[in-house]
Amino acid sequence: MPFPKDFVWGAATSSIQIEGAVNEDGKGKNIWDIFSHQSGKIKDGTNVDIACDHYHRYKEDIELMEKIGIKAYRFSIDWSRVLPNGTGEINQKGLNYYSNLVDTLLEHNIEPYVTLYHWELPYELYKKGGWMNSEIVDWFVD
């Protein structure tokens, strides 16, 4: 059975798997940043601090995507990169990163698909009860 003509082939990532730069440009901590530094949680002791360094290498990565024919790219926005404390003041450098990422994708004819949340809960919100706290709805709306 063939795929429909409007089917979109692409690639997908989550910010925690690929971005790195966990201590740069005003990014706050998320639950994975903390988890990956706890002894014994990851078998080989690695963490997410650098990951694939997509934060610094997204232009190269997108050039490679175009070269291999990717037509769509689904990525997640790290809540703590945009709102370092989970709520309150916006981190403009974090917004700029995602804006530049989208612009570069479009320049290379790759359609961006944005995931607003992919398990990167800001650690400050986790300490307030995270998803078990009914205020999470308002936090997410922010």
C-alpha cells in the first residue's frame, strides 16, 4: 500500500536528546538536566550537557538534513530555555535560538513541526509538584 501523496517524510528529535548547552544563554535547569547528573542513573555516566551540540551546530545539522532529503523536522522546545524558572521572565536568547532554528529550516525548504512539550519540565516547577500541581495549567499557558 503506497503512502498518500501528501504524506510528509521527516526526522524528529527532542531538545534534551540533541541540544546540549544546558548552562548557556540563560537556560534554566529541567528535570533531565538534574537526572542525568545523578550517580547511577545513566549506565555509562554520561549526561545531557553537550548531547549532539545542536544548539551550536543547528546550521550544519540542517544542511545535512537538506542533503539527505528530509522534508520536515519535528523538534521540541525546552520550556526551561524559554522560561528559565518555568514561569515569569522570558529568556530572549532562548526564543532567539528557536526563531533562528525555524528560519534556517525554512531557508532549506524543511518544514518545522514544533512540539511544545516533550518531557523537559523546568526543575523549578518540578519542585512545586510539577504535573501533580493544578497550577501547571497556568504555567504551561505562560
